[in-house]
Amino acid sequence: MGKKVSKIGVLTSGGDSPGMNAAIRAVVRTGLYYGLEMYGIMRGYQGMIEDDICKMESRSVANIIQRGGTILKTARCKEFFEYEGRKKAYDNLILRGIDGLVIIGGDGSFRGAVKFSEEFDIPCIGLAGTIDKDISGTDFTIGFDTAVNTAVEAIDKVRDTMDAHDRIFIIEVMGRDAGYIALHSGIATGAENILIPERKTNMDDVIASLLEKERRKKLVNLIVVAEGDDFGGANKVQSVLKEKLPNAEIRVCILGHIQRGGAPSSLDRLTASRMGYHAIECLLQGRYNVFVGIMNNKMHYMPLGDAVKNKGKISDEWLRIVKILAS
Ligand code: ADP
């Protein structure tokens, strides 16, 4: 057990994700419920360094649970990579008496928090706000479900036109290191091929499957590729396929940033609310420098450093399902 906390800062850092606002709301309202003073830190670690911090009351987080983005704004902050930057941030927190932090962000933000908590005596709690679900120790990350739903809605629309014209469509979704958005949206839209960074892409296999489908006169084919696939993105896949399938009409659609925005799904709102509540519980119980996840529908805590080191793994079962259902 560490010393008791009384003033908590909350910040969103790195890439934004839908549901961050719901998490801020849960952190602030739970903290206030327990009699803590709550502070919003603007633009992630940048606001900590620049002392861009404001006191938050219950009304400060009214009417935001349904909004995408983050009212605290987010940023990537170069200065925080250096000790001097982190020291400046620490000094600002000390002057204000802030003695605990809740960081809502991705693995980069947690790497920063790990360093900060090792150097200074301010406990940090990490909540995974990332659409990519590229962090181990949790079945859900805040924003993933919304991003998948957005991708599914877009792909369904593309499929209508794809079907009308008998085309092959290659759709690129987000996921630099993790293929979860591609996997989930691909399965949910009946994709014939799903290409993800976790598996080496064998383009000969993809071509063979398309040629076989061409023989069967199945001309509509959907390929979902994660932006970080080892073979390359959708444009690279298209250029190779065009060579090998000269008669096919092959189009590319890159979904891009629409996957980050929009109102969070109900699942993301629930996840964010539950995690936000438990972040404060952790600080009150002296469970410091942990990552708050949910596994098998139970809260799951692990040292922040472990959340950074381990990536989630995509099970072979899912890949087998993709293969069987695509026939
Ligand atoms: P995300 O949290 O979405 O993965 P980034 O990787 O951009 O996003 O990280 C967000 C911020 O966290 C960075 O801009 C930087 O301020 C901080 N950060 C990331 N990695 C480190 C590190 N190794 N040391 C210190 N700060 C870091």
C-alpha cells in the first residue's frame, strides 16, 4: 500500500478512440463520489509539461458519454521521451498537489507512464483507449468495438456495389501491428481473404483461391487487409493481383480515419465506464502502476510494464473459421 491519494489527474494520450469520453466521465465521477479532487490534463503529456490542467466537476463531464474523440484532446509529445520533459511534468503536478494519474491511451502512452512512474512517486493507472486492440491483458479496449462496427458498415456498403459489378474488392482497415479490426470486420462481412500482420501473407495462396473461385464463376470476392500486413497495404495487394488475374476487375478502398471517429458503441461505453470506475478503485486501494483490463468478464490487473511488452495473440481457431466460411 502506498500513501493515500487525494487529487487525481486524468489524461488521454496518443491516438484517439471512441469511448475515451465515456472513460473520462467515469474516472471523474467515481473520483468525485469518493471525495477526491479531479483534474483534466489537456493534450496528454503535453498538457502535463505545459501545466495545461483544469479542475473537473461532475458537470464538466455532462453530455459526453455518447461523443467520439476526447474533450481533453490528445497529442503526441516529443518532450516526454526525455527525462527533462518528464521532470517538468512532475514539478507541475507537485505544485498542484496532484498525486495520482489515470492515463487513457495506447501502448506508447503506457511506455511513457512506466518511465514516469519509475522515476517519480506518482502512481499511474493505464486504461486501454485504442481502436487496434493491440494490448494484451484485456479482452476489450475502449474504441475497438466501435471501429469494427464502422468498418463493417462501410464494407457492407462496398459489398453492394461489388456484387452489382462482379468485382474483387480489397479493403484496407486500420491496424499497424494488430490485425483484430481486419479479422473481426472481415469475418462479420464474409470476407474471402483476411490479411493480418500476425500471419505471414502468402500471396500465392490468395491468388490460387481467387483463380479457383474464378473457375467456379464466383467473381465477387472481398479481401480485407490490415494496413500493417507484412505483404503491404491494399494498393500493393492490388498491383500483384492485377498481374495474375488480368481479366478481373479489382478495386481498392482504404477506410482510413473514419474508423477512429463517431459515437462509441454501447459496448465501448460500458467498457469505458467499467474501466474508469475501477481505475479509481485501484488508486484508492493502493493498487498502483497497473493496467486495468477485462478478461472473461472479470476485472484483470497487471503491471503497466507487462501490458506494454506483450501483444495479444490471434488464435488459430479464428483463422480456421475464416478459411472454412470463405469457400
Ligand atoms: P499510443 O499511446 O496511441 O500508442 P504513441 O505511441 O504516439 O501513442 O504514444 C503517445 C505518447 O506517449 C508519445 O507521444 C510520448 O509522449 C509518450 N511515449 C511513448 N513512448 C514513450 C517512451 N518510450 N518514453 C516516454 N514517453 C513515451
